[in-house]
Amino acid sequence: MTTATQFKVLEQNHPRVDAHDKVTGRATYASDVYLPGMLACKLLPSTRNHARIVSMDTSQAAALPGVRAIITGSDFPDIRYGSGALRDRYVMPREVVNFVGEPIAAVAADDEATAQEAVELIRVEYEDIPSVVNPLAAMVEGAASVHPELESYEGYGFTLGHNVSTLLDADRGDVEQAFRDADVVVEDVYRSQGINQGFLEPMACVADVEPNGRLVMYASTQGPYQLRASLAGVLEMPVSRIRVVAMELGGGFGAKLRLACEAFPALLAMRTGRPVKLINTREEVFTLNGPRLPVTNYIRSGVMNDGTIVAREAYTIFDVGAYLGAGPNSGIGHGIGAYRIPNFRLRSYGVYTNKIYVGSYRASGVADMTFAVESHMDRIAHEIGMDPYDLRLHNALREGDVSVSGAVVPSNGLIETLEAIKEKMEWPRQLEDGHGLGLALCEWRSGSGPSTAAISINDDGTVSLLTGSTDISGSDTSLAAIAAEALGIPMESVIVAKRDTDMAPYTGQSGGSRVVYSQGTAVHRAAQDTVQKLTALAAERLGVPEDALACEDGRVYVMDNEPQGLTFAQLAAASITSRGGPIIGTAALSSMPYTPVFAAQAAEIKVDRGTGQIKLLRYVQAQDVGVAINPMAVEGQLDGGVVQGIGRALTEDQQFDPDNGAVRNPSFASYLMPLAIDLPEIEDVLIRVPAEDGPFGARAVAEPPGFGPPAAIANAVYDAVGVRVKQLPLSGERVLAALNGEYDDIPFDVEALRLAEGII
Amino acid sequence: MTTATQFKVLEQNHPRVDAHDKVTGRATYASDVYLPGMLACKLLPSTRNHARIVSMDTSQAAALPGVRAIITGSDFPDIRYGSGALRDRYVMPREVVNFVGEPIAAVAADDEATAQEAVELIRVEYEDIPSVVNPLAAMVEGAASVHPELESYEGYGFTLGHNVSTLLDADRGDVEQAFRDADVVVEDVYRSQGINQGFLEPMACVADVEPNGRLVMYASTQGPYQLRASLAGVLEMPVSRIRVVAMELGGGFGAKLRLACEAFPALLAMRTGRPVKLINTREEVFTLNGPRLPVTNYIRSGVMNDGTIVAREAYTIFDVGAYLGAGPNSGIGHGIGAYRIPNFRLRSYGVYTNKIYVGSYRASGVADMTFAVESHMDRIAHEIGMDPYDLRLHNALREGDVSVSGAVVPSNGLIETLEAIKEKMEWPRQLEDGHGLGLALCEWRSGSGPSTAAISINDDGTVSLLTGSTDISGSDTSLAAIAAEALGIPMESVIVAKRDTDMAPYTGQSGGSRVVYSQGTAVHRAAQDTVQKLTALAAERLGVPEDALACEDGRVYVMDNEPQGLTFAQLAAASITSRGGPIIGTAALSSMPYTPVFAAQAAEIKVDRGTGQIKLLRYVQAQDVGVAINPMAVEGQLDGGVVQGIGRALTEDQQFDPDNGAVRNPSFASYLMPLAIDLPEIEDVLIRVPAEDGPFGARAVAEPPGFGPPAAIANAVYDAVGVRVKQLPLSGERVLAALNGEYDDIPFDVEALRLAEGII
């Protein structure tokens, strides 16, 4: 097993390379871009959730002094695009609006106030079309159709049912027989709420058009290359005519993976020949950036009396809103959790409704699935009279098991995380009345996708590292640490370049726990390529064979004669007159092997029986990180994730008007994120079972911490006061109602779904 | 022989990729950089050319409201640096000033006017030291010593003589015997003047310090990596703590190859924590940017009656001013010109004087050498009664000859350039009185040095090209054309990235005809690497062996079955899920084989016997370009170079006070560059003998055009009116004086030099 002492850079704390810039306010965000002659952009939101635009009169707005251009849907090429599996939307509606707040016109004016005044002068006449807001209602025969032409959309393969955008399935074994053989069958329906990513920096961008017509987009984005491709699509321009400059990111968490409003200032800039800036209001952030929408989860298990789970059925309904932003794949990917279940039937529906569209947020949907699966595990435990910890340990995936996707589970630290939590939380433990303990087990995988890196040696022996990844939560610092470790040089000797799409090689988005594992592997391999080239050059100059040389501490030397060697600086100087020229190491990769990440979490809480309020007393998590590239960054990720999960468990709730689907609480005053005062100290345990792949054995870190709190806290509530709340958030009102025997009604007609599938 | 029809991109005219930005004023130069809180920097120039600074009182200046910092030499680390072979200078003098105008203090203030006012409030007390201004006088025993501690300087190898910074030699054969055997010996002394590079954009830069202490330098530079290294040296900082952003270049021609004034705003920015901008005045440009200083050339040849030159002796004295900016290597590299001369003794002295320091300008010194060598060729021709054209043809270097450096001359178009000029100028031709024709032959080599390139494929099949070369005179366009040709895609599909030292791989300076030949080769090889990777991926996806595939027109296809293939866009998409990941092709090289460049030029002129004024009637040049990457850019280079050469021949003359060496004419009102009205149409003939190396057979283009005009015009003056002017410029006054039998006295004690060497 790898230990910290093997490393010179890794497993040691390094402040973020961008820390000074961020804390002193010198970091440049998209909203900090000021260009000469720049115009301000404002958007006109639809007031209806399903309507035909009969007419739009922009004449008064256009006549306002200072207004430079107004665009509507018909100013864009007549092209449908999509960020998910279907091309189901126009960048701006041409005829029909599908949700309240959908932008139907954009104005560029000399200043924001003028642009806003102009927006308000646009007169729109609508003709309402029947709409549907609740996804379960939307699936019923006779419901209004959100996309009447759905079957003609590119990407739509076969008839899935009413308003169903996508239906995914995963099956193994003989599920019916297994249920018949089971000693006990446990059945539940869970519901989780709409969740906003809650990033601090509103989406902002500046579009500029070079005199040669090339579009430059300064953007707040997690995926500059993907943004470039989307812009090229909706504007019908070749990718090579667009440059995306990824500015500092003030939080993204999935919301900045895709095209949002960038096309509006882009087209306005092309129309006016002047730079155009758009900064979303917080209301627009809540409406246009694709938060997570409610998920309803039917889950049923067949269990033997010894605790062995033999069968699982799960039907998950993902509300995707007006457009399919992120797919419902977590419904099948995480329906069995971190357990070996030999027989399963998993179904995952994405259902259109006339409300804002769904987007990504930290491993979209997995937190919803984990709430259901891990609450359900406790239900099973109590049903068969087994300790919830023992039930989890009994069924936990082990090395050599087959994961839900069919991949063989490699060595991992799942059991160690469970054991660490048991020890740390002193589980099981008898508590006073109203106090409770709850467990949750979280599983995720290390993210893959296109990753590239280039390392060049500077003339003083320091290196420049170029990647296409946007920095999120200190990932640049981690990549620098990986390069430093692989090259045997200090962190300070690694320059991490700021990048844009013109300069850096193509790279996937920063998200889904992808950067350190996949991008980090590319950096590791580029460093190895660099070492190989340095060694070849040293061999040539020292007149010895390459295999007689070692590379360490920024120096290549003869193993048998350590004083004989050349420093990186000397090699950099030599390279300039060498046949091979300056040293550049590169690496590229696309897919990485399946590498799971497991975490165990436990909450200790107190419930106020008078108000239903939950007070968190302790929160403990243990996660298998493989190797900690930068322990302080790892703990930052773990703590940040748990806090997001606590918000999801207790207070966060993006709400929609049941009649027209409008966002009810589009502000931080009404959308309640946890404050420091709401939180206990988070206790972290790092488990280190090195990954078989990944840089130096590191696993992804970011996502799992956020999955556990809803179930761990819900399970603790049951432990404390004996009520099982199956709907999030676990608000005081909801817990109090449960204490009074009143539970939310979560209707779910699983028979109808089975019937439609022909299963019964 | 390669013909234009083989190419799809090359040999066709492409407007410069930066043309729109430049003509619309959108291109961003260093002076266009505005940062919040930015200060202005002004410099205090020394008023003496050799003096000890007894005291400097900055108290009044520091007390001026708005003044933020004042620095003097002792604020910099006590480190000598040098841009040439010797570490002979401080970035700002600590005790002793060596030329009039040398900056001895710098002020940062809220605005330029305040900074200038502060500069004028600094009180300096000097104690004069004996000085010397004329290099020939400086070499004489007993002359004042510019650098009394010269022998202690790092890089100074052995005693060279009084005030001699460097002495280079090149010898071949038995020179004394050859002179004894010769039928005729011809001996001359030539003198060329100080020449300013005459770029339009004054040197400008903005220094910024990030909160973490990292220095960012926005600079007008031909060599961002070299500037970074120099700044690191004089500021005693690691290279990795400095980032140089190369801004658009408004002309450089060699003056922006090296550290100039950038360290002053850099230190001021570090002292104040605020960005500091320095824009040189035109007077500072003439004083601090290292122009060329006068060159004196003793040249003697032994010739047989049939015209065969059997011996050559040349002693060249380069005035290097106060510091050795550029070495005197052209004195030995170009003492025999484009001719086969079996016996030679070439000596080249760099001599210190108390005036501004020498820098680089378009193949520094070669134009001076060409003036001497090609004037001397005409002198020989007339001496032995041979046509100057025939003499040149008779002695011209041929393939297989050995060049002065010892390299074997590869195939080339020298003879073709001579023949083309003969035909075009209808040589020999009898002209009316006062009219004359003159020839000159120019030789240079294609520049080498560290070159790197990286090409990545975008998702639509276009490519991004990343190099570390600053764009000079359209070189980005040429590099794009090379990439396009090698990849089989249109020019529009190549994005050339703007670069800085953080991002691009280490690359040599843009200068010395280096970019297209060496950097272009790196781009060509990177494109080949890209094609190889695309082919490997296509082979994998199509299930055929790599050697069954061809790559053409942005597509890899099966040679036996053309419709079966994949476009670059399809391959880019495939790469994202491939084992190898996104496609990046790279290449690096340092040295390229010797590839000569030859040009023949001819002038037709008329001399006004009453005023001595020369009127240029025709100017014809033929140059072997190998292959024209972008013919309109090649002709732009040829025409621009000839115009610079005409300025050197007729009007340009940077003059120095004979007593204190101060620049006498530091402005475009007194330093006379040719205007359009002074010029005939330049007639260009492109000869295409492909180089054995170089991208697609291309040779360097930029430098030779500027070498020929002084000799071609001087030879035409002799043809027209029978006077031989051996000193530049060929001003009306000087020609008129010659017509009256008065010639400049150019004293040259060659005996003393031979004696010092022990030759006689």
C-alpha cells in the first residue's frame, strides 16, 4: 500500500495556486471584462408556460435612444439543438414558449438600464396552449403534450409514452422468481425536491467580434470546448470561427457545463459589431441555468431473513422540465447502490413538463437515488430486525463483484470506510430520547472523458503545464502537484497556464469528478513523456545508455555515479542546441478504466418534538480517496460536498407554481442554503486504498460527499423519533407533521408502468 | 523541380491573418494595455558619456504628490548581465555611466506628467572620467578605457587589445603566398554609418505583479522567452515567477530581440504593487534600443588576370558603443561574400566606445559587409578590365563548394538569380551621360534555432496551431499556410493561437530569417505527426492497416476504395472516445542544416552633376526563395527589405557628437528614412530552387533584400559619373564632393593590426 512518505509533493498540503488572486479580488471573472464600446444585454422572459407567440412588437423598444439591436427567435438560424440526447429546443423560441421565464427577445443597449427599459417596451401577444406541470400527471393518457412533435425530433428513437423524453433500463437475473423466493419484500416511494446549484457567480459572458468576423466569447464555463461546439451549432458557424476564453469560475457545480445564454450576446455582437456583455440576474440564474427538478422513486426489494438482498425493482421518474438538459441515467446507474444484488429491474424515465428545464448538479440524480436507496436500506433493516450497519456490511460490493454497469469491481476501500465510520461514531450507540444516529453509504466512479496535457521545460528547469481543463475547486493546484511529483520538482516550479480554446488541446468538461482522475492521468503521462525525453537527451550528452540513468529532484544522473548528471536547467539549455529541440512532453487519453469511489457517512442529530426541527450534532464521513494529491484540497472537497448534501437534506427546495410551473423562490432570500451557523464540524476520515489506475493511485473525490446527508439524516430522524420521512427536504414542518402521523402523499402508479412495459 | 501546381495552399496569395485587426486599429499593442491603478514610468537619462555618479538627490522628486516610487541602480541586485558574449553591464548603472542618455533613475507616478516632473527634480552630481568616442582611436594605446575592468568580466577569455570586446577570426589556405601569386592586388577601406531600425511602434511595456508576487510583462518583443530569461537574470527571480505576454509587434527588425527598458517598470511594479507602464519616447528609442553603429572595413584581394580571386584579407572594425549588444560575427561570416575564394584571412573587432550600445538590425552587419565586398568586386572588375557581371559569375559559389563557415554548399539558385537580373536589366547596356547601372550579389542563410509547434484537432475538423514565435511581417500567416498544406485543409481551418510564455512551448526569437524556415519546419513536422496519429486512429476504426490509407483534403481514406474513409471532423469525434484520446501533433527542433539564400540586385540611377543627388530609376531584384509559401508575403518582404536598403544607401544616418558621443538626430525629422516619393517601383523576380531542408523546400526570405542597395547604387554612381564613394550614405553632398575630387578620409592602420597579431 502506498504511504505518504513515498511522496515528495503529494500527500502534503499546498495552498491553491489561485488563492492569492481570489482572496485579494484580483481574479478576473467574465463580469470583470470591459471592452471599448461594450453594450449591455437584457432578456425578455416569457410570462406563459405554454403558448404560441401571436405577435411581438419591438418598435417602441427599438426607438428608445441608446438601443442598438433587438433580436428574437427568428433572428437565429432555424436549427434545433439539444444538450441531452434529443434536439428538442431552439436557442430562443421561434413560435411556442414552453416555460415561464423562457427568453423570447434580447436587447443590446448602451447601458443596462436602457436595455431593461427597452425590454419592458416590447409588446407580446400570446395564445395559450394546454400545459402540464406535474411529471406523474404528464405521463397519463390525455395529458397536455409539452412537445407535440416529439416523435420527429432528431435523437428520438421509439415511442416511449406520453411526454416521456427518454426511458433507460437495466436488468439482471430473474427478478420475478427472486421476489417469489424472498422471505420479505419491502416497498417504498421517495420524492426529492428541486435543487439549485447555488453558485455565487451568476452566469456572465462578454461576446466580442473581431474585425474578421471571428467570435470571441469570454465566459464563465466548465467546458469551453463544449460551449464552443454549442455556439457553433446554434449560430451555424464553424468551430474555427469561435474562440472561447474560460474566465475564472465563481462556482458551477454542473450548471456551467452547457450553453446557457451565451448565444444572445453573441448574435447581438455580430449584429452591432460591438462587444456585448450579459450578466444574469439571480432570478435568471434560478430560471435559465438548469437546476435539478424533483425526482420520484419507487423502490422494492426482496430480502432473505439473514439480510441478503436478492431482488431489486426501481422505477424512477425524473422531471426534465421543458427540455432535456441532463439525462436520467443515474436512475439505472445507482438503483442498487453500493451493494451486490443479483437480480434487478431498473427503469428511469425522463418526463417533459412546462417548467424550466433540468440541468446538471454534482453527479445529477445520484443524490436523489442515494436518498431513496439508503433510506430503503434502513427500512429493510428494521423490517427484518437487523442492525442497519450489519445489513450494509453484509451486502456491500467486494472486489471481483460485478457492478450495475457490468464492470468488475477492482480493489477498493468500501469496507474500510464502513469500519472507520463505525469506530468514529461508536456505532451502535444508545442515545437519549429525541437523539438519533443514521448511516448512508455512497458510491460513485472516477470520471473519464477526453483529457490532454502538454508540459514544456523552461530554460531555468521549471516547467509550464498546459491543459484544456477549467479550474474547479483547486484542480489546477492538484494538476500542478501531480506534475511536480512525477517530475521530481517542487510545486513552485510548475506554471499552470490559463487557457482558452485557441491554445490548449481539446479537453472534456470540468465536472463529474473527472479532472484529477482523468486529466491528472494525462498530466502524469505527459510528465513521464517529458522525463523520457530529458533522459534521452541526458544520455546523448553524458554518453551513457538511457537505462543507466535515473531522474530525481529535477536532475537526470548516472545511477552508478550520482555526481555525474545534468539538472533540468542544464538539459533545457542543452535542448536548445540539440537535434530534438526544446523538450515538450504530451499525453492524451479518452477513456479510463472503471474505478469506483466509496464513502460511508453518519449523522448524529437531535429532533425537537415541539417544532420538528432537526439539529445536526455531528457529521462523520470516511471516503476512499486512493491517494490524497493535496490533503487540504481533498478535505475541502469532502466538507463542501457534505454541506451541499446537508442543504439538500434540510432546507434547500426550489419550488414551482403548481399551475404554471413558474419558479416560486428565485432568490437566496427564499431558497435557503445552509449557513455556517447551521452546521456542525464535519469530521473527515481519509481511507487510502490506491486505485489501480489514476495518477499515483488517486481516486476522484468531489461527488460522493454530497450524496449521503439526506438518507443519513432521515435515518437518524427515524432512530431519534421513530418517523420515516420519505420526502425532501426534511423541514421542521414535514417532520412535525410526521410526528403527528401526517405524511406527504406520494402517489405512484407502478402497476401502470409495468403494464405499459408488458411486464405484467 | 517543385512547381506551384503541386500545392493546394502554398504558392497562392493569402491576406495576412492579422490584416483586419491591424487596418481597423483593433490589434492590441503593449501601449494599449490599461490596468486598474496603473502608474506611468519615466526615466532620468545621464548627461555625461563617462562619469562617476558622486551623488543623486531624489528627495524633492519623492516629495512630489503623485510620485509612488523612485529607483536607481542600487535598487537592483548587484548583477552584471550581457546580451552578447560578455556580461559587461548593469541594467541600470550603479556608479559609472558609459553613454549620454543612459538611464540612471526611474520614477513611477500617477501620470506621465508627474513622473516627468519628478525626473527633472532629481539632482545628480557627476565626476567626469576620460572617454573615447571613435572606435579607431579607442584601439590605440593610451586611449581612455571604456571598461577598465574589462578583463574581469565573465565571458572575456583572453587579452584582445585596448577596448576590444571581442575579436573573431576565420582563415583558410595560404593567404600570403596567394597574394604573392596574384596578378593584381586591390585594396580598399569602406565605412558605413549608424543605422536606426526605424520601427514605428516605440518600445512599450506594462509590468504587473500578481498578488502572489508573480511578474507579468506585457511587452513589445521579438523574443518573449529571451526577455523572460533576461528579466529573471537582472531581477534575480526564477523564470517560473515571470510570465511574458507578447503583444502585437509594431516593427522590431532586431531592436526588440533583447531586454531594453522592461526591468525598470518591472521593479517599480514590484515596489508599488501596482501595474506600471513605460512607453519610450522617440528620443529614447534612438538612444536605448541598440541601433547599428558605424563599421569600418579594410578589404584587400589578390586576383588573376582571368578574374579568379585567389586571396582575400578583411579587417572589420565594429563600433559596439558602451556595451556589446550584438556580436561582430558578420565580419568573418561575410568577408568573402557569395564567392569561392580559396585563401582568406578575416578579422572582426568589436570595439567599445562611450556612446549608446550596438544592437541588432536585420542580419546585423551583413549589409555593411555587403556594401564593402560588392563595391570592392566592382573595383576589381574595373581594375582588370572585366565586366562586373562576368567577374561575379566567374567567382560565384556553386553546389559542392565550401562556404566560409566550412559547410558544403547545397543546391541553390545563385546562378539563376544572376541570370535573371542580367535579362531583366538588359545588362550590359550603354546609357546616356549621368546615368548608370550597378550590381550587387547578396548572400545569407536560412535561420536556425529552437523551434516548437503543437497542432490539435478541433471537433469540427479544424486545427489549432500553437507556437512560441512572435508574429513578424505575416509569419503567422505563413505558418498557417504550411500547416494547411501539410494537413490538406484550407487556410481558414487553421487557428493560429496568440501566445505567451506560460502557454506556448519554448521557441527562439523571431528574427534573422528564422521563422518560416525553422519554425515552419517544426510546424510541418507537427502536421506530419498529426497526420500519423489521424491515420492510426482511422486504421483502428476502419479496420484496415495504416499503410492502406492516404490523407488528403481533410480526410483519411482507403487508397483502394476512396469512398471508405473518415473526415478530420469524424476522426476528431472518434478520438474523444479512443484509447489515444484527442489528437495533438507536436514537433521540436533546434538546429537545421545550412541552407543558403542568394539574391542578385541591380540599380539604374541618374546622378545630378550639379547637386550630387542620386535619382533611382529602376531597382530589380531576383532571389532564390525555394518555394513561395505565400507569394504576396514574399514580395512584401522583398520590397520592404530593398526599401530599407535604399534608406541605408542614400539618406539614413544616425549621427553622434564627436566629443561626447550623444545622438545628434534622435527623431524622424532629422533621421531621414525614404518616403514613397523617393522610390521607384521595385521589380521582383522569384527564383524557385527548392531547399533540401525547410518546409516544402522554402528558404528564408527576409534579410537579403536589404543588403544590396548600398553597393548596387554606389556601383551605379561609378558607372554614371566615374566616382567611387566608399562611405555611406551616398548623400548629395558626398557625391558632389567626390565629383569635385574630394573624398572622405577613412584612416585605417592595417599594419598596426597585423603587427598586433604577429602576422608581420
